[in-house]
Amino acid sequence: MKRNSRLSSTLHILVHMAEKPEHALTSEQLATFIHTNPVVVRRTIAGLRDAGIVTSSRGHGGGWLLGRAPENISLAEIGAALGETLLPFSTEPESPGCLVEQAVIAVLDDFRIAAEKLLAEKLSRITLADLTADFRRRYDLIGVSSHAV
Amino acid sequence: MKRNSRLSSTLHILVHMAEKPEHALTSEQLATFIHTNPVVVRRTIAGLRDAGIVTSSRGHGGGWLLGRAPENISLAEIGAALGETLLPFSTEPESPGCLVEQAVIAVLDDFRIAAEKLLAEKLSRITLADLTADFRRRYDLIGVSSHAV
DNA sequence: CGAAATCGTAACTAATTAAGTTACATGAAA
DNA sequence: TTTCATGTAACTTAATTAGTTACGATTTCG
């Protein structure tokens, strides 16, 4: 799993889980989907469990299941549960008392607040169901073209 | 200079330059503003020079000047010149041929394109002049309160 | 009950990235 | 021609994150 791909890797995993709603998938299986190992998977999606997006169960036959219907799981929620920051730049003061810095941070934070609100709104309108639908469309297309050839 | 603070550090530097439009500031001086060293400054703002946002001159009396009026320098341009990415998540394929991954990346890239456009528009409406105005407002306020006390 | 399967998590290692530093060549001004 | 500056390469250090190992806790199955 590459750096900064926690969101896309997690979505990948979740689509697989959505495609097998009745069947718990183990960390081991999920790990192979995103070419990493089980511990990284558990660590990465631990926050999703806390948010109720997925559930996990231990022991024989255990593993991971979606916590609710894909229609009710938005990308905004997933991103938040991963602790992903939408905007990457820092506005931590480094020279307390410097008025120039204060002005810069004030303007940048205003922008950040507005931008994060905007992005969160956009992301809350995309659900896991949209992703599975896109996947199935692609899957059907491949099926058709295979027949055609 | 902390991680991820390249944008705010650069803005800090640029406001100082805007406040001394006739006087070239050296990398050394700029470095002290943001608590780093001259080489880091040169490296960081090299892209701004290429974009015409600042100019640099060597030798005695040399240093850095704004390339144009603060009103004509937008945060969008500055961010672009720094090579800063607005959205931090990666959508590099890691499993070429996997339809699930393709669906995830497609949706995520659609979002990214729309989001980046939106953010760039917002940032293009904020100029360096807005920052210097904010700084001066703060400066005047301190002056007033100093008198009052 | 005991064995096997599975998650939860701590602790450590490795890889990656970005900042910091040193060094020196280039160019401009006094 | 000396001094002051940038430009840039090369190296070192620090911080972050992924990967790994290990093991305890929990659950199911025989």
C-alpha cells in the first residue's frame, strides 16, 4: 500500500465487502486486495469500526462486514473515520506574536474552513453504493465485450 | 520550518517583501522570518521566481523582490508555483486490471478534478494584497491599543 | 475441553520524504 | 579584487508511515 492511498485502498476494501454482504472477509483476504498485510488493514480500518461503518468479529468464521447498507455510507464519513485531512497545508503558528504570521494564518484558516465545508458536502453526496454501481457497470461491460470477441 | 507549512511560510515571506517594495531582502533575512536557513528559502521560492512572482538578484545589494504588484499575485498562483497539491490523497493504480480499483479511482478522480477546480477558483480570488491589508489592520489595532494602554 | 481461527494491539524495523546543512561555483557591486 | 549574494548539488538528520513480529483475547468447531 503506497503512501497517501489510505482512502482509495479503504474504498477498494469496502467495495469488496459490499459485494459479499453476507460473507465476513478476513483481514488476510482484505490485505491481499490492496497488497499489504493483515495488521495494516486492521489498523487502517479500526476507525471505520468505531464509526459503525464496518463491524468485526473474532474467531472461526469471523472477519469484517459492512455495518450498514452501502447507500448509507458516504465518502465524507469514510474519510473522517480514517482521520484523513482534506487539505494538506499546515497553519500552526511558528512565531507566536508575529502579526504577519497572524494575518497569514487568519486568511488561510478562513479559506480552509470554507473549503473543507465545500469538500465535505461534495463527499457526503457520494456513497459506497455509487462505487459498487460503477464497479458493476465496468464488470458488465467486460462481460459483453468478452462475448463479442 | 515545519512540515506542510511551505504555503504559510511562503506567504509570510511574501508579505514582508510586499511591505518593503523598494528594498531587496536577502535569503538570510527571509530565513529568519520563518526560522529556517537561507538555502531552504531559496529552494522553496525558486518556483516563484520561475513564475514571475518574485525576482532575485545576486551580488552586493542583491536579494529578493516581488515581481509585480501584490494585487496581481493570487494564492492560487503561489500554491501552483510551490508545486503544492490541494488534495492530499493518491489515486495511483496499484493493481492494474482490477475493476474494483478502476471504479474507485474513477470516482475519486472525478471528485478530485471538480474539487481542485473549486479550490483553485477560491484561491485565485485571494491576493497578496488581501494579506498585507489584513496585516496592516492588525498592526494599526496594536498601535491603537498601545496608545490606549 | 482443546485446537484452530481470527481480531486487537503493542513494539519494533524499514522505507520514504522533507528539512537542514555544507560546500562551492557564479555573478554583481563597491 | 574583494565582498556579498544567489544557484545548486550532495549529504545528513528528523519525522512520518508502512510493514512486521509477537502475543493476548475471543469465538467456533470437533
